[in-house]
Amino acid sequence: MSSGPVAPAPALSALQRPSGGYAMLAVDQREAMRAMFAEHQAEPVGDEQVMAFKLAATRILTPYASAVLVDRQFAFDRVVEESAVAPGCGLIAAADHFISAHGELVGEVEIDRAVDPLRVRQQGAVAMKLLVLYRPDGGAQQRIAMVEEFVERCRGAGLLSIVEPVSRAPLGGGGWDWDAGVLAAAEELGSRGADLYKAEVPLRGQGDPEEIRRRCAQITAAVDSPWVVLSSGVLQDVFPSAVELACSAGASGFLAGRAVWASCIGAGDVEQELRESAVARLQRLCDVVDAAVAK
């Protein structure tokens, strides 16, 4: 790693649409994506099959996305080598190491030390992303320390930092309120220096719109940076309205994958389904974001 001076991180506009909204695509799912393929086939899902989907989704969808999030394990180097990201679409490197634990595919998360911030910047990345598991029964100091270290790693390499806390059940068992965890995570980690905060949609985008707005407004109040929503846990047909509601209460867009491309997995012709259905869904979401941030 060079010890010379590092240029400052790019402006957030590197991740934005001309409207100022964020319409970012995620293809960094790992074992979760393998499990999605396994639901549609009897044969084992190999790494090459997962990688091929990620590359195809990146090539086909990034002309319509303001940025794309890619993981090291399956696709980042190949995406760069094959120039799969469309011009004008910002490249984000996932910098989290997922550990299967506690009966969950992603039961623990660490900073991925194999992701060299300076190298990914040289490869064209403008930002890195870190997933953080928020559990209500402890671990606050470890989470805060990990986020602060991640932010410094990004700053040291001239990269933007994106943190993605997700609400998880307590390891000790007992009663648990998922929505309370979404808000508590924002309060704990939303002011730790990250350039962009990625949040789950309160109530998973369903229920009383005013209550969803109220909870999104609480996230806005807790987070020092702009913030966007993710689509995991939100029904595909519900996600556009969820994005609109969140933006009406202070969010600035989305960084999402499943709501765009999940239904393409298992299709007879995956690339055709990406070109037709996924592109249309992403374009609709872009329109939602542009209209919402203009208000």
C-alpha cells in the first residue's frame, strides 16, 4: 500500500443520478444468491453460475443505474477485467466478510481484510460498503468500532463509505421487534462518519403509509448523512411505493438488488429476462426517485 498522499474521496455525485437521487444496483449477494438459484434447480449451484449471473446483471442493468455494488468473492475482479460497468455508473466494492453462524447464512460480519481499499480505487471503485448486523442484546461497542475503522479505511484511500446496518434477532432468544432494531441501528450507527447510510424499509414497506413515513423520518433525524433504502424483505411489487414513501420522509433513493433482478433467477433465458423485466423495473424505480427528490 502506497504511503504517498491520497486524493480526497469523490463527491457523492459519483453515486447519484442527475436529479441528485440515488438509484443504485446491488449484485453483492453471495451465499444468499446461491440459495436463490438452488430453489429453481436440483443440481448443485456452482460458483461459475453465480458469477455469470452477476456479470450479466452488471452489463445489462448498469446503463440505467447510478452505481453498482459488487462483491470480491465472486465478481469484482471479473467485472473490472471485462469492463462490465456502464460509463457513468459508479463502482462500489463490498468490503464485508460474511460468516455463516447461529443458524444464519450471514450470522456474523467482519471487515474483509482481503479487500485492499487502494487497489479497488485503482480498479475504478469510488466507494466501499460494509454490512453491519444490529442485534439488541449487546455488541454495540464492537459495531461502533468496526464502523469507525471502516470509515477511516475508506478515507485513507480516497473512497466514499457506505454502511448498511440490518436488524437481526438477539442471540439470547426471547421477544424481538425487528422494526425497533431498524430504528435503533440508525440511532447507534447513523452518526459515525459514513458518507451514505443504507437502511431497511420500516414495516417492510407495508401497512399504514403515514406510519412508514413517521419511522423513515426517525431514521432521517438519526442519520447525519444522506440515506437510502434496500429491498431485502420487501415484496418486489411493493418496493417502488416503499422508495417513494421513504423519500417523502427524507431518504434519497435506494441501493437494491432483489427488487430488480430476483425474479429473473430460474428463468429459461436469464439474460432476456434481465433485459426485459429487470430493466423495466429499474427504470421505473429511477423515475420514482427522480420524482421524489424533485419535490
